[in-house]
Amino acid sequence: MTGAANLKPTESELEILQILWKKGNCTVRDVHEVLEKNKDAGYTTTLKLMQIMLEKGLVARDASAKTHIYRALVNQEKTQQHLVNKMIDNVFNGSAARLIMQALGNHTASKDEINSIKKYLDELSNQ
Amino acid sequence: MTGAANLKPTESELEILQILWKKGNCTVRDVHEVLEKNKDAGYTTTLKLMQIMLEKGLVARDASAKTHIYRALVNQEKTQQHLVNKMIDNVFNGSAARLIMQALGNHTASKDEINSIKKYLDELSNQ
DNA sequence: TTGCATCTACGAATAGATTCGTATATTTGA
DNA sequence: TCAAATATACGAATCTATTCGTAGATGCAA
């Protein structure tokens, strides 16, 4: 039971996980200051969210000092993996190829990006 | 206001849209029978969901007969586009390439799929 | 025609996510 | 030392999604 559920964070939780994945250890205030740039919510909202994430096992914290230090407990790539899979099934009827086309058509990829994807495809073909 | 919101259906709504996109015009029962295969919910649950989707403008219906006929109002590709974009931003920090790698690494793509993706990439490169 | 099957409408319960106010504790600087 | 700033804890309001029960209308078959 401790696993599958943790890979399906809510949107708000994902925003917080992004920050923790990127910056590593953070206080609530650290996280809140980043969030504030894009949305406006109160400090206690961020705090509450992170407390809930603690209960769910999405994060851990060091509570030895007054100001607690949080870190992500769930793996970034596994979480991404899980979410992409879900999207392929729910949105693209199981076709990874169709998802990829959409992703490419939309987010105009740079030549470097395209080349690195090609390289990756070649590796897949040669296996 | 009539647009962006409609591209962000909930999970249940997406399941129903998938069916409507695939089959075209459907009664509630048509949709319900497909849904029943994978989940178990009552008929009136499906009905209610589709009524809500009507209010939101996700679907339209012909109510001239006793049994109403529904069809999708939102465009499949635009919806997919929107959801992929959101995932690239929220989950992959804006990198389409990283999403694609995950999609490929995971859902073992067939050789045909890989080839069609390569072809697509070549077309992108030559523009 | 009459009763059964099927349909829609709609209110309401439930569950989860999100938000915030308030109480309380701790630190720190004047 | 003491007041202001800053933290956490926690209950509760709100909002949205999902589910279902029940009532009432309609069509159809015997």
C-alpha cells in the first residue's frame, strides 16, 4: 500500500514536489516563496499542504529545530513515469506514439532536443 | 471564457469523452455499457456526469426524443494538446524531450511506432 | 389499456483537495 | 526583559468531483 498511492500526487502537491526535487532540503518558507511567484495563497496554506504530504509519506522532515526542514520522499522519475503512463492510457488510448507526436507538434522542440530524441530512438532500435 | 476551461475535463469526463470521440453519437446507455467494462458505477452516475458535461459545454445533445443523443463538443486533439502541455509544464519543468524519453522508456514502443516517430522527427528537422 | 422497462431530472451524501483563521510556542533584537 | 516576528498545529469552511436514490415521465408489449 505504501507506494502506488504516493506516485499520484495532487496538482498542488506536485508543485511542491517540483520545488523539493529541484532544491533539495527546504523549509516551508523556502517553498512558499517559490510558489508565491506564480499563485497567491497564504503561508499557512503551504504549511498545511506540506503537513498533509508528510502524513501521506510524500515528504519527510527534520523537526529537531523550530523551523522544520522538508525533503521529497518519492522519486522524481518514478512519479513522472507513473503520470505519463496514466496519460497515455487515459488521454491517448494507450498509444505512446500519439502522445509523442502531440508533444512534439506543440512545444516546439529545439534542434538539439530533436537530435537527442533521435539518438535515443536509435538506441531503442538497436536493442 | 468559453474555451480554456473546456479543455480541462476531469478524469471521469475524459473517460466519457474518449467514448464519444471514438463512437460519435451515443446515448447515455451506450456510454454506460462501455464504462461498465472497466469500472462499476450505476447508470444514474453516468447520466449525471453527462448532464454536468452538458452544463459545462463539453458535450451537446439532441433531446428531441425521449432518449437523448449526446456528442462531444470539444475537439479531441486540442484537448490532448492542452493536457500534454500541462504535463510538460507541471511534471517535466517545460522539457518536452524529457517527457518523450519517459514515454518511450516506459511503454515499450513497437518498431513500427518507433519508425513513425523517427519519420515525424525528420519532417520536423527539414522545416 | 395497463403494467413493466427505461429514461431523465434532481437533490443530496460522500470524499478529497484547497484555503485560511486562530491559538500557541519559540526566537530574537531593541 | 519583553514585544514583535516567525513557526507549527489544528479545526473548519469551501469547493469540486463523484456517486447514488428516488420521483416522475414516456414508450412498448401483452
